[in-house]
Amino acid sequence: MEKLEGFEFWRKTLNQAHLVVAPMVDQSELAWRLLSRRHGAQLCYTPMLHASVFIRDAHYRRENLVTCPEDKPLIVQFCANDPEIFVKAAKLAEPFCDAIDLNLGCPQSIAKRGHYGAFLQDDWDLISRMIKLAHKELSVPITAKIRIFNDRKKTVDYAKMLVDSGCQLLTVHGRTREMKGPVTGVADWSVIKEVKEAVSVPVFSNGNLQYHGDIKRCLDETGVDGVMSAEGNLYNPALFEDRDPPASWEMSEEYLAIVEKYPCSLSFIRGHLFKLWHKSLEVHSELRIQMARAKSIPALADICRDLKERGMRDKQLMEESAEKQQVPYWICQPYVRPSPEVTAQRKLEESRKRPLLSEIGGDLYDPTLSRKQMKRLVRQPNKNFKEKGMKFKPCVDCGNPKGLRCIFDLCKACCKGKAHKAMVDCVGHNLLFKTKMEKRLIWEAKQKLLNEQKEDSKETNNETQQNHDNNSKKEEVTGLETQLNTETLKK
């Protein structure tokens, strides 16, 4: 069949899909894609697949590229940083999908270590070669998912480069690669609009989709051809349906029923259920630990039934009561990420809650016992812990056990700050601040000496070359003189 391109590919192969489920590592597996399609999704991506692993590991291919006739249209996404490997992996996957997507948007630290995802966006030459080779060799179109730069013009030029290289569809995530975790922030739709106006292929927008009403607002503000949801879809798989958000038990029961037909890893299932029930688990927190420790799908299903019974009971009480909750906890709803200030405050409060040995032991406190022994002593007051193990003396600053060979008579946490400030070594805690500093100074001195030697070597080579050139000229002159003398004698 002839390979379609651009808008023709979007209209005929993708059926003008404008409601799209994003590629999500360990989260957009077949069962979840089918659940999302039942509730309005028109196009789905596979989880991000690692191209080099996909080539060499048949088990990885069988586990991660699972599809069925109902799972159409489908785009397979790869991360890669080598054109040959990328195309080789894509050729293995192209019989099972409608397009191949190159991941240029993953901002996680693992992508930085592996040099793929958003950390390729500074190497335009490599990206261009990957897209060009894929466009030339594959029988299905090549697409790409990107993040924006801080510079708007650079983002637009980046998108144009991808299209010129052969990219047939672009997904633009309206955040930079630094916007993740507690500093995720809000996606910039205005940059996505500029990209849409600048390129000649279909564009999908990614970011800020939390409620169904956000879909129309995004389409109107950006003019894109489709919207993609990742986190919003995970917390409400019925996001694309024009309806009130469903109850968490409705989605979890339907998902578990699909998993029975299309099994997947237990970790995937647990991750989905945690997100569907995240508000309910805040209210019924004792079930969170049970869900984390569940070792089978039936065990997870039992916890979901328990949560459902509690939710339905509270729902009935709310309906009978005059007071109405703004958003009941049993309803599928987006996750609101706390600000960096709130996160820092929570960590500080948690660190302050860590009890001292004297607080753990109370009247039983014994400074010669370790923290672990003190906790065991509280549980078993009649047991003699002094007969076994080593005796510990308390840290002079905090009262916790000090290091046996600490130069300051402190525990490791207290010693670390003091040793760093004084720039000394503490062998007892294996803190080598002074040694590392001396090694760094020696290394810098060696590097400086090597650089000087290289410069001297260059100068010497230049002088040698110049002497060699002078000698060559002298030899040429001598040769000419000899030739002239010989001809004169002959005459």
C-alpha cells in the first residue's frame, strides 16, 4: 500500500482522531488502552519502548507490544539515539501499528543518563538523521512527540526542522524539559499555537487536560488537530466523554474485567488502581498499605470492593444529609500536585517527627543501646540486650549512637556537617572531604601541567617543521647547483 503523509495520513489512517491517549511508561498497556477507547479515546499510543532492548530481547517484545483488532488506530513509540537501531526496531514493530513515534519529550533522569527523549533536543543533526532514515525506510509514517524550549522562535524552528526531515505528525507538550515533578507548572498553549501555524502537518497538543471542558478550550485556543492526555487520563479514563466524572469503582471494576482477558504485569494494575482510588485512599488510608502489599489480582479486587462499600455508604449518608461535598472523594478526579514550598515544608515536618532514642524508650532509655535495640526493648521490656552486640555511646549533639571511631564523637548525620565545614576526614564514618579536596587539587595541577606540555609540544613541532622546510629548501638549491655544474662540464 502507498504510504500516506501529513493530513492525508491523519484523515484516512487515523480517522481524523482528535482525542488521544499519550504514551506512558508502564501505564498505557493494552488493557488500559481498551478501557480508554470504550470511553471516548480515538487514538492510543503504546508505552515508550527502548529501541535497543526491543531489538535484542524477544521477551521484551512479547511483553510490551501486545495488541488486538479492537486496538486501532495505534502508534508505537520508541526512544532511541542511533538512526540504524531506531529504524531496525521500528521495522520489527511496523506490522502491528499505523505509525512509529520518536520520543523527544521524556524529561526523566533515566532519559538524561541514556541520552534520549527530551535530552536529544540539543542535537538537531542526530534527530534529523533519525527522522530522515525512518521516513525513507519504513512502510508506515514517522511522527514525533516534543517539548518546547524557553525560546519561542527556537521551538518553532525545531518543529520546522522535524517536518522538513520527514515527520508526518507532531505532538507538542507545552512544557520545557525542566518542568517536571514539583516544578511541573502549567503548559504554555500559546507556543503550541505558534507551532501549529508554522508547520504543514497535523499537530496534537499535550498538557493541561484535567477536565472534559479543557478539551474544547484547548482546541479553540491553539487551533490544533487533536489533544493528548496522559495524567488526566490516568486519573479519569472517561475524561474524553461528555459526562460527569464516574465513580472510582466503576472504572476499576471495568478495568479489572479487561485485565482478565488481556493480562498484564501486576505492577501496572496496582499503579492504575492507586491513581483511580487516590482520593479514597487519602480518606481510608489504612487500605493504602494493603493495596501496596497485595500480591495478586484477586487481592487487589477485594480491596477495591472494600473501598466501593465504604464509598457507597458515605455517598448514601451524603445524599441523606443536607450538606453537600464540592467533589466527593469517590469520584474520579485529577491529581493536584503540591507546590515546591508545600513539599519542602512537608519534608521538614517529617524530619522533625523522627523521634530521638530517649523519646522512643521513655523510662527504658539506655544510651548504650542502638536505635533498633531500643525499639525492640520497648516491645520486649524484660529482654536483656546488653549481653549481645556492641555497646554504643550517645552522640554529644543529638543523643543517637555515635560512630565508634568518629573524630568528633558524633553520629554520622551530625559528623557530616561538621567535617565538611572543617574540611577534614572522618575515617570512622568514611567521610573523606580533605582527601577528595587534595585529590582534586592534584588532578587540576596535573591537567594544567599536561596542557602546558601540549602547548610546548606544539611549539616544538612547529620549530621542527620549520627546520625541516628550511633543510628541504637547502637540498633543492644544492641539487640545482649540482645539476648546473654537471651540464657546464659536459659542454
